[in-house]
Amino acid sequence: MNQAVEHVVPELVELRIPARAEWVALARLAAATVANRLRFSIDEIEDVKLAVAEACAAVIQHEGHGEFIQLNCEALADSMRVRVHDSGRHGVHAGERQRMNFDEARIAGLGIFLIRTLMDEVSYDVHPQLGTDLLMVKRLAGRSE
């Protein structure tokens, strides 16, 4: 397939890993592979890997996390989108806490700071029954959305 066509069609890598620390390296590797395919620099790939690790660590550390973490890495023409989904229920415990940005009780201070610093866009959705979705976008240098 020629390169011009390759970058028009988004490519999606989906990974479901157990919500345990020993599996975070696999999530980092998957994200790095997609970033490398998009020709991100080594420093940018390291940024993506660290952001993914921090997001996964936040899920694992949270007491209400599900059994699995769903990671989706989408390669677009000018950027990479990474979605980290925690399917855990955030019922009574989360409902009793006052939520801050990205449920900051879940992402201890430095983690969310790092994610926001390393990625170009960060958004999230916390649903008491469906879990948490964290969407991170890293754009290729010299291109904008």
C-alpha cells in the first residue's frame, strides 16, 4: 500500500490487559509501536509511553477499578489518539467524594500533571456505571488539527 493512502485511513490498535502493574509495559509497548509507525521522534514516543503508563497506573491504584484496562491507539494522518478505559464501577465511594479534574483523587497530583504536559490534548469522561474514559492526543510536530 502506498504511503499517501496509508495515512488517509486511520489505523486502530486495541489492547485489553489485566489491571495489574505487570501488564503496563505491554500497554507502553503497544502505544510506542503506533507512535513509531507515525514517525514520531524518539522523545515524542517516550512522552506517549510515559503518559500511557501514568494513565494505567492511575487505573490500577484506584480502589474501584475493573479487572481490565482497555487501550485503544489510533493512528491518524496528523496525530495519534490514545484512549484508556477503566470499566470499573465508581458507585458509592466515588459518589461520596467531590470529583475534581479527571477525578484527581484517582490520578495523584504528579500523574495528571505529567499526562497534561506530555500530550497535546487530554479529556476524560467519568461515568458511575460505565467507568472512566481518558482520551489523549499527540500531534505530529509541525502539523495542527
